[in-house]
Amino acid sequence: MVFLILWEAGSRLGLIPKSTLAAPSAVIGTLVEMLTTGELPDNLWVSFLRVAAGLVIGLSIGIALALAAGLSRQGEAAIDPIMQIKRTIPTLALTPLFIVWFGIGETPKVALIAFASIFPVYLNLYSGIRGVDVRLIEGARSFGLSKAEVIWHVILPGALPSLLVGLRYSLSVSILVLVVAEQINASAGLGYLVNNARDFMRTDIIVVCLLVYAALGLGADGLVRLIERRALAWRPSLAEG
């Protein structure tokens, strides 16, 4: 609150030029205007669709690879080294290459988000599968459960907390990559608004979009926490809470 007061006072006194950073009151006014005209909801929906498409692709690939590597020694030998190599490649450094491959339409934007969201969910699910207590697996086998039943009833539930951690990271990473992906010749979306605002030095719009990005991150994290409370109610720590 003190920071906002100082920020507003500095803007009104001319210590902070409007072209450098708009006052909080101006930012709020711009936010209300963009909501009223529908400009912000329309562009937010476009960004949401990009993130959703990228996440569906990335999470699907990451989960499939983690299951193959975590449940099979042969799968681990074939997949994990490649994934570790992928981990060392900065996603944003691939932007020029993706533009060459996929053009400047929607495909490179979605592809960047998908590529970035694969590894967090892969690594956490893979570690979760390998971290399941061997005694639980042996106990399940002693009760006559088949391999498929052991996987379904023991290994996957045991790895679920790790999967949700990976999902949280993937959601966060996808929003970070969205900021850069929407700089690629976007005609709509939050990044499009930021680009236009930069050209016209509308720092109020830039701040509004930054606040929306932050709200998206908090909302995504809150969604995963809600899923955790529902799906992991059997955990003592959550049951007691």
C-alpha cells in the first residue's frame, strides 16, 4: 500500500514521467475501460486458447514419455537421455528456429508453449514413479495383483503428488513462454496489446497486461492446489488440514 501511495504521488508530482510508468490511478482507469469495451476479455481469450492448446500437447507428451521411461528399463534408456538433453536447451532460444519451421502464425506460438511444458511434468512424474516404495509393490504382488493392476492401484497413485508438482511447474512455465511467444507477429492476445502499447508508449496498458499475466499465474497455481486437495485427500497432512 505504501508503495502504491508513493508511486501515485511520484506520478502526480511529475517525478515519474507518464512515458516511463503510468500512475496507479491511470492503470485502474485503463483496466476499467478495457474491460468495458471488451478489448481485454477478447485478447485474454485468445491467449488462453494458445496456452490451453500448448499445455494439452505438452502435458500429453510429457506424461506419455514419463510413463514409458518410469515403468520400463528399456524406455528409460531410450527416453531419459534425450529428455536430459532437451532440458539443457533454452526454450526461448528455439524461437527463431520455430519461426523458420512453422512460419509466423499460431503454430510456433503453440509449439513453444508445448515444448516448454513437456520437461517439468516429465521429470516430476518420472521421479515419482521411480520413488514409489518397493515394499508397496511387493505387497501388492503378494496379494496376487497383476502387473497392470500394480501400476494402476499402487504406482500411479503413489506418483500422483509428483505429477501435480510437475503440472504446477508446467503451468507456470507456459505462462512465461506465452509472454515471448505472443511477440511473434501476433494480431491478438495479451502480447499483441503489449506490443501496441510499447509502440505508443502506453505504459498504463503494459502494466494492465502484466497484472493479467500475474493473475493468470496465480489462478493456475490455485487450480492445481484445488486439484491437490481433492485428489490427495488421503494424505494425512492434507486430511488434517
